[in-house]
Amino acid sequence: MAPLSIVMTALSTATAVFITPTLTLLLIGKKLPVDVKGMISNILQIVVAPVAGGLFLNRFFPQICNAIRPLLPPLSVFVTALCVGAPLAINIDSLVSPSGMSVLFLVIAFHLSAFILGYFLSGLAFHKAPDVKALQRTLSYETGMQSSLLALALANKFFQDPLVSVPPAISVVIMSLMGFTLVMLWTKKKETVME
């Protein structure tokens, strides 16, 4: 299901440039100046270039990919921790405040409901698919794993208020923990079925 995952990520990332200003206007009632060219440039650097590089390497250098594949999960956790650590440390007072706890609760509810709804609604919609469980897992993962790291990078770069980076910073941590837990559970379940 990797191609479906890549297509979904590409589409959601490409539309972020237009959806972000629209949601800002709808949710807070203000049109914030957004540097669309800058956002596109950042998205290309943060998302498109690594995905394209990975696809290229997988296609033309599979031996290299197979050799480094075991190192990638811990490396991604380490890099994500580095990217999230600074904004969390800078805004620690905001995080432990009552409003920070509210944001934490909302972020947990958002990701939890996204994972659950992605799984069950895709099962209802695609119940006749040949490998419905794999499809459900892919759609659940893609629904629950939003581009929080991208949101964090864009918040830090394009908004002056440091508090803007608090929700995506919390989201990266929560989504990573939930996503990692799901992958572990699904892998364990798959191994049990194969035995």
C-alpha cells in the first residue's frame, strides 16, 4: 500500500498551500498574509524532495535502500525529536498552562478520532477490496498522521507569534507516539497470524 500512502501524502501536502490561508480566514476571521511562494518552496524541500529521493533510490538502487532500511526508523525518531524539542522547550510555560492542557487534550482527541475514523470508515467504504485490512491500515495511518512537522516548520517560519508553534509541536509528539504504537500493534498482529 505504499503507493497509495505516497499519493495521499502528496495530495494533502500540495493542497496545504491553499487550504492553510482559507482555514485561517474561516477559523479566526482574519486574512493573514501568507507567503505562498515561500510555503511552496519549504514544502518542496521538506516533503517533495525527500519523497522523490526515496522513490528514486528505491527504484534504481534497491541494494542501498535494503542496507539502510533498518536504520531509518530510529533515525526518523531522532530527527523528529530534534525538530520538536526546541519549540516545546521555548514554550514550556504555555504548555503547562491551562490553555496548553486544553491544546493537549484537543490534539489527542483529533489524532485518536482520525486514526479510528480512518480505519472504520475506509472499511465501510471499501469492504469489497481484495486486501481490505491493509487498505484500512493505510488509510487510518494517513488520516491520523497529519503533517504536523510541516505545520511546525511553517508556523516557525511564517508566523511571528511563538505560540503558533505550540499546537503542531504537541501534535508531532502525540501523532508520533500513536502512529508508532499502531504500527507495533499491527506488525505484532500480522506476525501472530503468520505463525
